[in-house]
Amino acid sequence: MTSRDGYCWTPKEGLKAGLPSVGVISPSSNISSVDTVYDVVVIGAGYSGLTAARNMAVGGLKVLLLEGRDRIGGRSWSSNIDGYPFEMGGTWVHWGQANTWHEVLRYQMEQDLNRSLEFLRGVDHFELRSTHESITMTHKEEDELVASALEKFTNIDGVYGRKAIPLPYSTFKNPESILLDWKSAQDRINEIATTLTPQERTVLEASILLASGGTLETSSFHEFMHWWAMCGYTYAGWMERLITWKFRDGQSTFVRRFFEEALATKRLSYAFNTPVKHIHNTKSSVQVTTRKGQTYRAHRAISTIPLNVLGSITFDPPLSAGKQAAIAIGHVNQTVKVHAEIANPELRSWTGVTYPHNKLNCAVGDGTTPAGNTHIVCFGGQHNHMDPEADIDATSRAVSSLFDPKQYGAKEAKIERIVFHNWSKDEFAKGAWFFSPPGLVAKHLGDMRERHGNVLFANADWALGWRGFIDGAIEEGTRVGQEVRRELLTESASRPTL
Amino acid sequence: MTSRDGYCWTPKEGLKAGLPSVGVISPSSNISSVDTVYDVVVIGAGYSGLTAARNMAVGGLKVLLLEGRDRIGGRSWSSNIDGYPFEMGGTWVHWGQANTWHEVLRYQMEQDLNRSLEFLRGVDHFELRSTHESITMTHKEEDELVASALEKFTNIDGVYGRKAIPLPYSTFKNPESILLDWKSAQDRINEIATTLTPQERTVLEASILLASGGTLETSSFHEFMHWWAMCGYTYAGWMERLITWKFRDGQSTFVRRFFEEALATKRLSYAFNTPVKHIHNTKSSVQVTTRKGQTYRAHRAISTIPLNVLGSITFDPPLSAGKQAAIAIGHVNQTVKVHAEIANPELRSWTGVTYPHNKLNCAVGDGTTPAGNTHIVCFGGQHNHMDPEADIDATSRAVSSLFDPKQYGAKEAKIERIVFHNWSKDEFAKGAWFFSPPGLVAKHLGDMRERHGNVLFANADWALGWRGFIDGAIEEGTRVGQEVRRELLTESASRPTL
């Protein structure tokens, strides 16, 4: 099946919209009656929505799932092209991510992982290209350089954040965290600027932007520290948890398991291509109206709409002032993730940073395609932002610029394919994974998590742990699904039997 | 409520059997009819059994839970004495433990944690007492010493095990792991003996025995490496995951949440003080007979009986040859965990190793009691094994011997209370947490996990990840509960409606 989402470019066929994915669901709806009153309507079929929908359906509730797209997965999905899975959004998983791994074990997929970085064959080097130099180093040198830079950045307490963020799941119980959250990454760089070598500064800034997809000024320092704490306060943990293991057959094979299990309960109704427009919360129920004008009724609704999109839905009564303030601020991640298939198998062990002048700042060899080409995955963001489909030649040049022309002629780094999803132009995402500007989380985490009458809100954007990650989405879907299930069971127990 | 389990000694009252615990369940049974045919009978109310029972009850199945003890929790339970929770078995948790943390979030207990080691006040030192010296060092020196020793021990591939065990959840897919599992800890020490300083060797051996509760010869080297891999291949990760965070109000407050949620479904029947004697597996169902002679029938049974106890139950037909072989080998952990309350608040920041001559090898300051005393937790094991209740004076001397008499007179380390559970003499445990002798896991992991007709087996002893941990128990309960739920739903869907 082909999704409307994403783009693929090849020299032969040029740029085409739409990509194949096992995440596309057919038939697109199984709703048999519009008059049904559901226990709960879940808006959004990403990991949050599917986790909540599945858990509630397994737990005996009658669930309606509405999704604007033609596919499941939200901001994480894969497209298998010529036998190779390209990850369009959230990709990496690790057994240190509690909620994700709990699901990996549930579906016995603990062996279905592939390594991203692998330095067994090929050029085996790191290319660092700034405005004033272009140098090549070993991966050992790269690790030492990046580790040193990140350690200087994170060592705010002599123990690399262990004192400042001892319990990352409840960090904002600590007043110090609130202060850290009002700092930007740039503020922190200013504090340590004199201790950084020029190369450290380049890789540090590129690493921060790779995490945040914003700019140094718009990225919260605490949010970065929180990632660091979740990774175990070390560079080795950072690499292992953030960019080492991905699903052999792609994210969409994982998320399908959630959907299929929910469907097997026979208590899941669903409709894709069905964006929601309006949510009306009454004392005892919720009415959800789609753009097409259909209204569905349920005892509860779970919105898994991302923060940056929530403002496009109208609520009656209106959302709380706190939630509206959070929506008005929004998150800052406008990551541009571009896959390039390059006719050079030697690049499998290549990594590079080209910053700050290029539109793609970082890239790594991420796999070898069945055709024997190297798949490299490249990242840009709000800094030097581009829409890859708007000027595919410029996108192509940004990929090529990652390679030093003295080392690689056009032939050695020939681009055979470019694949991407423009998350910034995606009306159901309006950005990539959540990354907060200074103060947003410290001030509004509670607001973002708060329910609105019979409407509950689940999204990785306001998870406690792996906020912005697949794991955070599952955390949130679990939390809110459990809350709704408990409430409705209690209510149904107290209803008189007729 | 008071459990039959455990012992408490005070100077005033002497040794008494039985300890208070919120894990004791009253009434001890809610079974109303002995003729009911259950969907599933779960044997054992530890974390494996409760996770399976709860998930299946939530998922709509009719569950009977049978437990030999008077309390929930199995090898993890806490006793609150004079306002302070003593942890009798499994204690520490971390957000890097996927299954445990998933449950911590489910019950919103992510803030309900206390630190074990805390070096903010008091003597702030580490005491290393071997047969030939007794020295005191700072905790920084302790960390450097233990880290150096563990790094030498684990660095079998130049990257501290990362190459040897890249994916710990499926390690035995790697032939190298099988070879490592046939090595003992002693074999590995012999390989690196010339590189170790005498102090490194002492803390290394004590650290291994603290993990395994066996002897150096009976402890699998791979099992230790597997723990190390699960901890992120670093000493910092080792300490953070294994001995840093515990529940503020004790383990039993956590495990109660599982039981209470299961009970709230109204689909859970249970009986405590009801050891199982015989399991009869027929083609379509299971009959479970208790020691009291009562037989219960169900479509499936889940045994959560530990490996070392499984041989005390008879099965008809008999268990497979592989499972019987694993049972005959058994695991080797005979940890002796002794809590001592000492009338010296300065010991809060004290840690010590007294090895190899003492009956308690390691101890750490673990908390401050409401009376202002320091709670230290002490560990012995198969090496120099003792039954603490058999000679309480000897136990008391083993505690006192942890302290250098030149530094601490009888007054400075006066013992006000001793609390413990003798896991070796416990008929439902026959040892502490699982730790494997060489070869057991490599050869029999599959056998231990295998079902026996309609009987399935869930226990931390054969978990894939945190084997021997609370997390492994929850992993197993989740796995087997899910398997039974799926099967019974499929069967019930294919049964003709009458």
C-alpha cells in the first residue's frame, strides 16, 4: 500500500510524492453504524493512540479510533523501498527505554533489531567540515571529541548532571530543574565557551541541534540535560540509547502489531483519512466532529494530537488558559531528515558533520541497501531550514556538501535516491519530535498533561521520561488508557442494572 | 498484619520469628466454590504470578491464584518496623529496567523512591578488611578501585563486553555467549590474576559474590557479564541500576498495587497458605492439587515456582527431560541478607567489604531509622554460608566484624536490631535470586522457558533480560499471561455458541 506521506527522488523518475508502507491500513474504515455510542474515541493512530486504544480494547472497552492520515504510526513510520526500510521519523529503540521495550518483549521482537552505526568495512572515518576547515578523523577520535564537548556542556554539578537531575521522571520536583529549563542551549554554551576548542564547539552545536531541531537560542538547556540523564549521564549511554538499534524491517512493522492486537479484540472501530475538527465536551460524554461533518459520541475522548497541531482543533468549552498558553508557545523542533542512497558501499562506516553553513548538519552511514549502495541519513533543522521538496536540487547539493570534494568526486558520492518526509509542512505534525524552548516544560508540563473534562490528552510531547520519543508516546498512551479504563469500569459498576 | 516469614532480633526481646508486612493478605482466601472451572490457575503470588494474574483478569479471564505463603511478593517483600521499611529480598529498581518501570509508571510511583547510598553526612568512608589488612578510604577511592577491578574483569573484547554481548536480551543467539557461559568467575579471575592488585582482587571477588551469592567456582562468568551488559557496560551504570533507588515505603507497597488491581476486576479468586503438591495436565485442561488435598480445575495453569523449588511438585505426565535436568542442576544463589540497625548515625555514609574470612562479605549504610540509628544492609552467601537464626550471636559477631575494632569500639557500632529472612531455609525459595552455575543457562534456558502442555512457566529465573531481578519476574508474568490470554480468546472464539 502507498501512503500519501513522504517523497522519493531518483535520477530517473525525479521527485514523486507518496511512499509505500505496511503502515497504510486497508480498508480505511470498519465503522458499520454512525449511531453507536462508544466507550471512548481515540484521536490519532500514532504510538500514543494505538497503545491507549489497544489497552482499552483488551480491557473490554468499545473503542473508536480516528486518524487524519491514511496510515498508523504518526511521527514514526517506515517505507520499504526495493527491500530496504527507510525510517521517516522516530527510529531508534533500546532496552533502557522502559515503555518501548515492554512492547518489544510483548511482541517478541527483541531479536528483530539492526545496528545503525557499524564500522566494520569501508572508509571508517568521521568528516568534520566547518566554514574554515575540512578534516577527517577516526571514529575513536570522533568519540573522544564529541564526548569531551558533551561532558563540558553537561557537567553542571561536577558529576555530569547526576546531582542536578537524579530522578529524571520527576525532575521538576527539583527547583533547580526549573531554573535550568529557563536557560537556552546558547546560554550554557556562553558559560563554557572559553573551555571549548573550535572543533569541540562545532560538534557540540551540531549535536545539540541534532537533538533539538531548533536553534541554540530556542532550545531548552534542561531538555537536553534531561535526555542526557535518561541516557545514563554518559556519552556511551547517549550513543547506545539514541542512535544504535533500529527495527530490521522498519518501525511500521512494530506499530502494526499494536493495531492488529487491538483489532483482534473485535472491540476496535476505526476510520483513517478522517481528521477531527471539533470536540464538544459535555458533563457526561464527548462529541467529536470530523472535517467531513460526521459526529461521533463516546463517554470519553483521548486526544493524541501533537502540541503544535492542537490549536487547529476547536474545543467547546475552550481549553484551559494554561493549555492554550502552551499551544501558543509550541515546541521548536523542525528537523529535516533526509535519506540518501549513495552508490558507494565504502560509506557504510562514514559519519560527518558539516556545520554551520550547510542545510544538513549531520549524517551517518545507516545501512547497505540490497543494491549494494550505502544508505546515509542526514539531519537539518530550524537552523538553515529547508523544505526538501521545494528545491530538490538544493537538497541534493546539501547531501553532496557533506562530503569533501577533494576526497569524493561526484562519482564517489553519487546520489541514487533521496527519501524524506517533510514534517514541518505536515498538517498533522507541524514539526518533528517534541523539543522545548526555554521555560515551556517548567511552566506548562502540568497544563499539557491535564485533562479537559471528559477529554484526556496523551502524547510523547508531554511524557515524563523519554519526552519526544516513541517511548514517551507509549508511556502516555498507557497512562491515559489506564485512567479511562479505571474510570469507566468504576462508573459501569455503580450504574444500576436494568 | 504479621507474616510467618522472617526474623527480628533485639537486645531486649531476643530472636523472634515472623515480621509485620503490608504484603500479608487478609482474608487469606476469597474462594466461594470449589467446583468452579477457572480459565487459569496461577501458582505463586510473587511478581511473576501477580503480573500474569492481573493482566489476565483485566483482559477478561477468570483467574485463581494459589500461594503457599501468607503474603504476596515471593522473593521481594518489605517489613515496616517502627516506621522503617526493611527489604527482605529484591529491593532496588531503576528506570532502565523496562518491565519494572512500566509498572512504576502504571501506579504513578515514580516519585516514591529513596536513595540507598548517600554520602552527605557522617563518616563518609569505605572500609576494606581482608585477612592481611584493614584500611579506610574515601568513596572516590572506593569507586576507582572497584571500577578498575570490574573493568579488568569484564573487558574481554577491548570494549568491556559491548562486542561480546551487543544485545543482552538475545545473547544466546551469539555462539560466543555460550562459550562464556561455560566459564566460571574463577576461570576468568585466573586469566587476569596477574593484572590485579591485591586490593582489586579482594573487591572484585566480593563484588562477584555479592551478585551471585554462590562461590567463584559455581558462578557463571557469562551471567555476570550479562548483568554488566544490562547495566550499560560501565561501573557507573552498574551502581545506578543495582543499588541506588528503592521504594520509600518498601517493596510490599509496590506489589500490593498489582494484587489490588487484579482484585478490583472481580475476576480474581485467591487462596494463601495453600501450597501446591501435584499438577495433572490433560489434553484440554489442568488439575492442580494442593497439599491440603483440594483439587482445582482450569483451562491453563501458570507455574511461577522457582527453579530450586520446582522439583518438590509432582507433574503428571512428568516434566520434559530438559526441564528435569535444569531442576537437578538448580541455581547457586544462597545469599544471606542481614539488616542491622546500629546506634550510630554517622554510619549512614559508611560502606565496607570484609572478605574472605567473614560470614558477611559486604555491607552499606542504607538509611536512617526514625530512632536516628543507621540501617546497614549486609550480604553473605554460599561462601562461608550461615543460617543467621541458627546462631544469632555468630550473626551479631559477623555484623560487628565488618567494623575495624580500632576505629569502632562496641559502643560506636552497637547493634540495636537485626532483621532478616533466611532464603536458603525457605521451602518456597530454596535460595535467593537466580544466579546460574556455568552452563546452566546456555544449555537449559529454552528448557526452563518451555511450556508443558497446558502448564506454562513464568519466573525471573529464566527471564531474558534482568534474569533473577524483579524486572525479570514482571517480564515473565507479562509474557506468559499474554500467551494464555491469546490462546483462550482464540479458543473461545472458535467454540460454537450454544
